[in-house]
Amino acid sequence: MTVHGFGFPQGRIEVICGPMFSGKSEELIRRVRRAIIARQRVQVLKPAIDTRYSESHVVSHSDVRLHASCVATVRDLYAAIHPRTEVVGIDEAQFFDEELVAVCNSLANRGMRVIVAGLDMDYRGLPFAPMPRLLGVAEIVTKIQAVCMECGAPASFSQRIKGGDSTVELGSSERYEARCRRHFEPEEARQMELLRARAEVLRVPTTLDA
Ligand code: ADP
Ligand code: MG
């Protein structure tokens, strides 16, 4: 087990969470790059389900990228970790099941620094898969915000603007938008109502024309 700095093993869990476009992947990449500069042994993994941009890299919406391995399940993730690895980066953690919590704990207990990035809420504003429990067991939690696409305020929610009603629907800016609390509308019917109301405000008052 590697010992750093003050003579203590640095095993710990760090969670980076927030809505889509908040910079979770950028922040994960930033931390991992610094660990590489410090010549630590690093492994970055992501769920095989997320092949939006690349199967071999973590890619941010600003096109910052870092080499990563795809794993199908939490068990595969655990099996892929080399015993001498010092820093483990995991992106899109919300796509893994709850077993991820036990695996992150086990890796941290073995002295590894585990950095996990993921959506804390799904498009309905509900806690997403293993994320809430990971937040509970992590030593360090960083919750970041995006920019609301309606008003420019800090945004903590991911609004689905197109697509069905399954929790997992892969997509980027064509399907999702970051929104603040005021502009986040999880109910699709209500969302349509708001869009109609907005169109109504913008509409030329034809009834008065008559
Ligand atoms: P995440 O992993 O949280 O989805 P990324 O790290 O992939 O986020 O991307 C963050 C980048 O996305 C920002 O640095 C910015 O360039 C871009 N971006 C696009 N839309 C927004 C938005 N609504 N708010 C903030 N950043 C945005
Ligand atoms: Mg990301």
C-alpha cells in the first residue's frame, strides 16, 4: 500500500456531482491529470453503456478527454482494478448499480483514492441510482452547478427536452438542458403547458385585431 505525505495511506472517496453540463467530467479529468503529474498510478473507468462520444475516453462537453476503460458492471469494474493502482477515477457513476458503494468503500479501505463523478438527480429531480449513498459515505463531496439555459442563473437540474420517460436516455444538448429550480419542470405535461404559455405571451394579439 502506498503511503503519501504525512505517513498515512490516502484511501478515501471523493464525489463530484451536479446536473448535466456542470463540469463533472472536466473536474474529474483535472484531478486525475494532477495525480498523473504526481506520478501516481491511475485508472479511469466508465460504464460501457455510455458510448456517446468515445469508448476509450472520458470526454467532456467542452471536448477535454482522458483515456478510460469501459466496464459493463460493477463486478467488472472491481476485477479491472490493478492491486497497485493508487487513484481510481469513475465517470457517469449513476449508470452503475448500488453495488458500486461497497466497491468504492473496499477500494478506499485498501488505501486507494477513489474519485467518482455522476449525476445526483435524474431528469425527474429524483436521486439517481448509487449516487445518494455514495454521497453519504464519501469523505469529500463537491456539488457543482451549470448555467440555466432559460435565465442564466446557476443550475442544479437536468431538464429533458426531448425523448421518452425511461430514467436512462442517453443524450446531450439535443435531449437535455441545465435548468435552475425556477425553470426546472419535471412533469412533461406541465412543461408543454409552460411552453404554450410562453408562446402565448410572444403571440401577436390576433383577437384584438378583429
Ligand atoms: P458534465 O460532465 O457535468 O456533464 P462536462 O464536464 O462534460 O459536464 O462539460 C462542462 C462544459 O460544458 C462547460 O465547461 C461548458 O464548456 C459546457 N457547457 C455547455 N452547456 C453548459 C451549461 N448550460 N452550463 C455550463 N456549462 C455548459
Ligand atoms: Mg460528464
